[in-house]
Amino acid sequence: MFNQFKRITNSFRYRIAISIFLLEAIMITIILWQTTTISETKARHSYATANQVTLTLFKNLSLIALPTNTYDELQEYAEQAVIDPKIKFIYLVDRDNRIVVSNDFNIVGLNFSDIVTNKDHLKSANIYNMGYLYIEFSNQELINNSVQTRRLGIKIGIIGMAIIACLGLFMGYILTRKLEKITAAAKLFGEGNFDIKIGDMGSDEIGIMGDSLNRMQERIQSLIFDLKSKQDQLQEANNNLEIKVKERTSELLILNDKLKNSSEQDELTKLYNRRKFNTFIQDEFSRTNRAGTYFSVILIDVDYFKQYNDKYGHQKGDECLITIASAMRRCLSRSIDFIARYGGEEFIVVLPSTDVKGALKVAGYLRQAILNLKIPHALSDVSTYVTISQGLTVYNADNDSNIDDIIFNADKYLYLAKSNGRNRVEAMPLS
């Protein structure tokens, strides 16, 4: 029995069967491994990119919410975001380690360290020392897709190797000149060319082998087609994910614009607010010092506005401020000129690269524009219509003044304009 087994293992047929089985098994293993690896790598990259985009977008929104302590819209978006199965938890923590935004509204206001004791599984972002953003992502969908792909690869490998084992037995019958043709076809298969077809080789053993190789080729192509179909489905899922990311990015950008406008715009007059003015004057102050130039500031007050409110009511007062703001904005023809509501019935104008003479012209336009509105004011001591008083000052890079000094000077000349009868402009002396 041992001798018989030895004869079988030493036979040419057995050696051919083992050689072809090992060769084709390695080939299928390499193909499946490469295909699976590439597919999983792309999926992980898309997953990581989507997570980073989500983290970045929430970080940008947090940059607006933290300084202003306005979290309602961000809270609403956080609650909507966890509908996506890839996002589990969202926490925005202020510098006191207090949770100010979370998809779970019940924990807002609690200490973050009391809620989350281990941060290793969270993606985090430092919000410029104003707080931290933490997001916990779920990769369960990625794991499920990977498992399905690997299972399909194993099935393909088992079927392929089973087919190869059977064909290896047939190849043992190759004893004629047809062996070279069969070998050449097998070599092409080994190189990954599954389009080759073996022609009719008769009905003997080698002919049967040729037919079997043709069937193997068709089966492997079918399995590869199935695998590619799964890959296409995975790619489609990735594309859908990218579309959703783009849609949410667009939504977040729109929300970001709304939040930015609400933080810089006066709600009543739609002019810039005092907060935006503080930023603008600081930038203009720095630019003027670098360039060695100058700029003018006009502080404006509506004359006898309290009496106007008492006479006509606060609703009419609001309408009056809106009309005045619109008229003054039309007087500023340059895109670099700036106007903001400074507070109550006060407005402030900044004219870059404008000296006293130029600013006086603009102030004259503003005063005349308000008179031309002919808004009735029965309690005014200077006119039957609403008027404005203006204080004008100029800063140049040679001055030792700071921003507080500039505002103080403008306010000083505004007070002088009121003292001298209102409905006028008072400015620093011409140099």
C-alpha cells in the first residue's frame, strides 16, 4: 500500500495537479487580497475624510457660538447630525469644562469630565482656547462592509480552488503535444488574462482538460464580475456619502453666513453694529500706521430724538432710524467707507484715507440728505424736520493717539455741535 501511494505521489499526473493547484490558488489569493485591500482602503479614506469635514465644520460653527454664547442653532444642528449613524455623540465644552452644546440636551450644562471619563475614542478640536469640540464617530457601517467583502472573497477563493483542484486531476492526462497549448493558456491565466479561450482539442483527456479550463475561465470571470459588482455597490455608497457631506457642507456654510451676519449686523437698521465697528476701527488703525496715512471718523446723533419718540411713539422712532440709516448709507459712495449704528440714535462713519476737508464734504452730504427726507419733528428746536449733529476728527500715523482717543475726540466735537445749536458739523481745526 505504501509503494502504491509512493507511485501515485511521484507520478507525472500528480505533480502536474499539485503544481497547477498551488499556482492558481496563489493567483486567486493575490487577486482577491489586492482587490479587497484596495476597496477597504478607499472606504476607510472616504470615512476618515467625511469625519474630518464634519469635525472642521462644527469647529467653524463653534468659533462663532463660543464668543457670543449663542448656542441654540448649533444645539439644533447637533441634534439633527446624530441622525447619521456614523455620528454617535457631539460635545462642545467651554473653557470651564462645562458642556454648552450636545446632541443629548439633558447633559447640557453638566461638567464634561463627569460625563466622559475616557476621551481616547473621541475626535477633538481646540477652539482657540475658548473651549473644546469633541465628536465620537461610529465605524460600524465600515466594519460591516469590510466583513461582507471579505466573506465574498473567501467564497470566491474556495470555489476557485475547488475548481482548480478538479482541473489539476484532469491535467494529469496531458501526455501529447497539446500540453504546450494548455500550458500557454495556463500561463496567461496566471498573468490575470481571463479573456483567453482554448479551442476545440478533441474528445480525449487533453480535450476535456481544455474544455474544463474554458469553464474555469468563465466561472472566474463570473466571480470577478460579482466581486466588482459588490465593489461598485460600495463605491456607490461612498459616492452617496460624499454627496451627503457636500449637502451638509452647503447647509453649514449657509448657517455660518447667517450666524456671521447676525453677529455683525444691527437688527433694526441693517447697518453694521458696534461690535463690527470695533473690529473695523482696529484694522483701519493698524493699516493706517503701517501705510503712514490717515482716516476720518464722524460721530452722528439724531437731534431731539427722545422728544421725537415721546411725540410720535417708538414704532415711528424705529421707522425714523431705519430711514435715516438708509439715506446715510447711500451718501457713502466708496466701497471702503464704513458706517455702523453706534448705539440708540447714534451712528458712526469711518472714511479711510480721507482728510478733514474731504470728511467735511461727506458730513455736509449726510446732513443735507437727512434734511431732504423731511421727516416731521414738531418738538425740535432747530427745524420742523428731523436733523442730525456731527462731530468729526481725523487720525494720522504721526499722532500719538489710540483708538479711545479718536472716539473721545469725535464725541467732543459732537458735543460742541449740540452746544452750538445742533443741525451742524463741528470738526477739529484744519491744519
